[in-house]
Amino acid sequence: MDTAAPPPDDVARLLQAHGTRAAGAVGTDGAWWVARPVADDGAWLAVQVADVPVDASLAARARVLTGLHHPHLARVVAVEPLGPGRVALVCAHVPGPTLTAVRAARHPLTDGEVVTVAVPVAQALAHLHGAGIAHGAVGADRIVLGPGGMPVLVDLRAALRGDGTATGDVHRLLATLLGVMPPIDAHLAAGLPEEVRLRDALEALLRTGAGPDEVVDTVFALAAPEPVHLPDEPLRDGPGAGDDGSRRPPDEEPVRRLRQGRRPRRRRPVAAVATAAGLLVLGAAVVLGRGVLSGVAAPAVESPGQVVRATAASRDAATDREDPAGAAAALTRWRGAALAAADPAALATVAADGSPALAADRELVDRLAGARSDGLVVDVVATAVTGTTPDGDATVVVTSAVGAHTRVTPDGQRAEVAATAPRTVELVLRWTAQGWRVWDVREPAAATP
């Protein structure tokens, strides 16, 4: 939150009329402020300014919004005109970081964490839609993890303007969930065709006109809710930041509420290690760099020693600062080899220290429990260097597929893993003293509607 930007006079007068004063601005558009109460027993407020004609339709939408009450929807206290075509939405302030800020500071969300976010937000949308209004701006930067880790959908300016549709809201929610998940889901069920991965199920819903209830039913059927883990460092940016930049850690209460409603179906434990390991390696190896490497196979790894030899043989490929695409290819081969051998030490030659990618890969290796992958072959369909991030990292979009291979558990059990269809991800590369290293693996921005 930027406490240096005061509100304009009309907003300051409005805040004063509600017994508050500006504590800081949210975002950079000069249209959103958080206000602290003047009296000790007062309430914190969030004031959002929208450009919208003041007419009968606005009045009708304002009545709907002020009459809505839902625990996962920011409560609208008042809708007040400031001037011609300028209206203020006065809401209860929701302290906490946005989902965008959380994802930027840590590795992708697990399936269980996605359930904890998806269900409350979908229920909030259903409540809105039942009142005949759409949110119109669903996104990770509009979902705040409030006290207790409770997801709350904020910023109702688009709803006040009458923007958006119910179907569009659900599509945006699905795209948001996919954007905070690993690019390749970690729950491929080798040998269990009746099991459906959560990521694939959400992608399938995205191609339909699914409603909020279908989202709730789908995520509950495929994963059990678990608290969203917040990083240790304070998260200051986003509409959920408090005036001191603090955040509140999650507790078990939102999960308890979810479990009271529905019980996810029990998963069969057969071939559990091979099941998880198959796609964990698959997810790591699928991102290769340049299209000219189409058909190159990740090495079939029989021991951690082979990972070391593979890494040493191609180390120079990641040291050309002018060729992030070539580095992406080499780093992906190393990453695939490291995960195929379940070798945590080799991951440090692939991902940057302290990166979300390294944290996620170490977690994946722990879940592999010593299982390895034999015969892993990656085929690159297309690649493109797309630019740089605000931090100066290079971004490379890659479409590729993984061929059929075999997962082998430490006790010798083998499970065949089917080939995958081509998928597109974005690899974020950071330049370090050792050359290019992976910082993050995420959904391509162009894939989000």
C-alpha cells in the first residue's frame, strides 16, 4: 500500500463523513483507498471510485450490492455519487494479501489449497449471480486471503457498472485457479484411468458454460481442502495489505467449514508413489527451450551419478546471456534428469536459489520418495521468447509433450505412464552468477482470458 498518495478532496470528504481518514492508496490508478476509523470503535473501510453514469440502472445495482451479505464477498456499506459520472463504492476493508501476492512469493498452490480458494469464491459468485448481478473482474489480484486465510472476493466496481456476465465470472475464476497451480498437475494416476486430475478437470470446465456449483462439485470430488500456506515474509502489496503491511497467518477454520459441507470422494491408494511420481517428473521435463531441439530425449537416468554427468556435459549451454531459449532447453533437460532420478542435489544447478521453482521441485522430490523414471522422451512442438518481467527475468513460452515412460518405485514396482498431449507453459529465467537459472514455471499470460 502506498501511504504517500492522498485522496482527492471529494473522496476525503466522503471518508470524513463515514468517520474515517485515508490510511493509504491501493494500486496505482488513484481510484482505491483504505481508510482507518477516527474513533476507537469505528471500522476500517475501503473506498473504490468508478466512472459510471448516475441513472436508474445504477441505482438498482447499488440497491442489490448494498443488500448482499456473504462471508466471502466484500460487504458494501454504501454507494455514493461524488460528481457527474463519478461514484464511490464504500466497502468493509478486508485485511490480508491478495492471491497474486501470495503466488508471487511462493511455489504454486497444491490441489488442496486450490480447493480452499475455489469453493468460497465460487459460492460468493453464486450469491452474486443469484441476485442478478455479475462480478465482472474476477482475478487473483481481486481475491484477498483475509483473517484466518479466508478467501474474500473484493473490488465490486465492475459489478456496479453492470459489466461482465455470470459465465464470464466462472471462466475468469477457472483461469485464475489454473494460473496459481503448477503448469503440469502433480496427480497423474498411472494405471487408474477412472481418476481425473484436478487441473484437467478445471481446463475441461473452462471449455464449457459451467456455473459456480459445478466448480464446487468438481474440486470437492478431486481433492481435499487444506489451508493455504502463506510465505514467512510480510506481503505488503495488493488491496489486502494492512496499513502496517502485516498479514495474518491462516488457520484451520476455513477448511473446517468446507469439510462440513461436502466430503471429497476417497482416492484409491494403489500405486500411490508411482502415480504421483509419474507426472511430477513429467511436469518438470515438459518445458524445453528451442524448437530446433524437437525430438531430443531427456536422458534415461538410472542413478544420481548420471544426473551429475549429464549436467557437467552441457553446463555451458546456460551461460550465454543472449540466448535464454537455449538455456531453457538445457535447464529443462537437467531438471527432467534430476527429477527422473529423484536427486535433490542436482536441482540447485537448475533453479535459482530462493526461487518458487526450487521450492516446488524440492517438494516434488520429497513426494517422489525415491521413485525414478525410465525412458522419458520430450518432444518440443513450438517455443518463443516473449520478453522480460518487471524484475528483468527472461520469459520463454514453450509447447511440448512427453512420451510414454515407466515409473519404478524403490522396491521395484513398475507403472506405465501414458504420453501426454502438447501443453504450453511459460518458463521464467533469471540471470545469476552461474548463468541462467529457472525462477518460476507458470501459465502463459496469453492463455488467461
